[in-house]
Amino acid sequence: MPRRRKRAFSYHAGVTMDGTQFTCDAAGFATDLVFLSHAKALALGSSFSLSPRRAGRRQLLATEGTLVLLGAAGERLRARTLPAGFGRAFNLGGLRLALVPAGYLPGAASLLCEVDGRRVLYAGTICRERAFASLGPAEPRSADAVCLDATFGDPRFLLPPREEAEATLRQFVEAALAARRAPVLLVSPFGPAPAVAEALQAAGIAARAHGTIVGVLARFAKAGASPPPLRRFAGKLGPNEALLWPPEARGAQVLGALDSPTFAFVSGFSVERTAVDCMRADQGIALSNQAGFADLVGYLEATGAHEVALHRGFAEGFAAILRERGYDAYAIDPPRQMELFRG
């Protein structure tokens, strides 16, 4: 009986690719080559630092857009980061590599690696629609094995088309303004905030935002994207203005000074009523910059891969569903709680 080929991905201080020194979206070990797929990859409960003092001999592979979005941290990492961009394959230590747009954030990338006769794709966090006008969608590539972020890897996350979600957003804001209430949109700055700003601009509605959101969208512009500029919130809203506010700051006292506020939680997680209630929001709007369940399955089908590694979110349950569909699917890291401030 022939021996089963070793799986392409495993988890050792991060997602690793068999036959390479790559650790993806984690610090890994001192001699690892770290692939940083997007600017929020190391903020997911990580206690480590890749600063020059603690990074050991690690080198990083990341796009210029990711370094820009990281701000000061990206500047510190620049000296140990290998320059790489989209659209052109390159050789590194005997490996053939290519970075592919992932669509999640400016600079967000998937890593395609040709190793031991196989095409192995660390897809990471993807978005199959345009997250906003100036950011293109994920571009799947033919592969034998794929690793995906399973944040929305459950059938309950059948997210509506972007146009439908944006229409719901406009209806919420317009109804609030007509009732002389203050519309507050709880939205992650690294999530669908740029899409929210664009939808409001298209509807002729002015927007103000928490300083964190204003600052992040300014970095987006530096990274080559162009979301609409937002004015910083200074305690009051005008008669035709909406407020963008980070979900983690829902309890801020300044919100209590608004005139009859009404809240919407804008996230893929808002399909769950418990998530909307957790945010103390009046309505959920399922707009996200991450692929929902159907888009994750569609992406896998587009790659043609048989082997599928899953991490984060609903990895175990998604793997079971895919195995029923004939995939060699497996989860490769411990289960995590829902990360409501992403997507």
C-alpha cells in the first residue's frame, strides 16, 4: 500500500509550509522566514514582537502596502523585509514563489509556492468581491493544496451581495436622519469602513468618524488605495451626517451626548443576532471585507485544490463540511472565539 504523502501545511508556532522555512502570519521560530499576508495578521492575540530587538534572525516577506498600513511598526520592519510585489514570480532559496492579491486590505497577499513538485497556496484572509472601489478582489490560482482563513467558514455566514448590504446601510442612515436621529455605524477601521464611507458619499450623506478610523483610512491612501476622506468627530453631528465608530469603543461616554442616537453593527458577524446584541446595536448590516461561506467554497473550487488546511474561526466545522464534499480538509490550529472586530 503506498504511503500517504505528507500534508502541505502544519502548525508550529504558526502555519508552516512543508519543505520550506516559511511561517505564515505568525512569528514562528528564530530562523524562520515569516510571510506577513496583511497588516492585521499579527494583531490576532499575538503576544510576540517582530521588532529588531526580538526578531532574532527572522526575515519577513511582505508587500509595500502591508508595511505602509503597519505605520511606525512597518517602518521598523522594513530593514528585515524582503521586497516583493504582485504579478511576477521569483526564486528564493530553491523555491519558486509568487504573491497574489488577496483583496482583504491594501497590500494583502496570498503566497503561492512551488515545492517538491506541488503548487502550495497560503491564501490566508481573502475577499472575492471588491472590498471598496479602488481595491481589487482576491485572485485564486491553480494549486494542489490551499490554506484558508475560516473566520466565516460556517453556512450561517451566507453574506448578501455587496450592493444589497450597501443598500441596507443607506436605508438605515436615511431613515435615522428622516426621524432626526443620529446614525452611528459601528464598523472596524480595518474592516468594511472604507466601503461604508463610499456608500455614504454616493448617497450624498456626510460622514464623521472616530480618530482611529480617520487615521487608518489615511494610511489606506498612502498604501495606494483611495477611500473617501473622513472628518474627525468632535462631539457633534450635523443634520445630514452619520458617524463611523469602532465597535470596541461602543461604550465611549461621548456617544451618550448625541441627540437620540441609533446604532448599526456593520460586519459579517451581524448575521448573528447575538453579535448585534453584544454590540448593543439596533440593527445589523452584513457588509464585510472578508469572504463569506459561499465565497470561500467558490474560491477553493477555483483553485482546483484537493488538500485544504483551515485556520482561525470555524476551522473544525468547515473542515468537516469539506470532507463530506470529497476534500482532504483539516484544521491546523486551536479553535478561536469569533473575532467581532474584524470583517
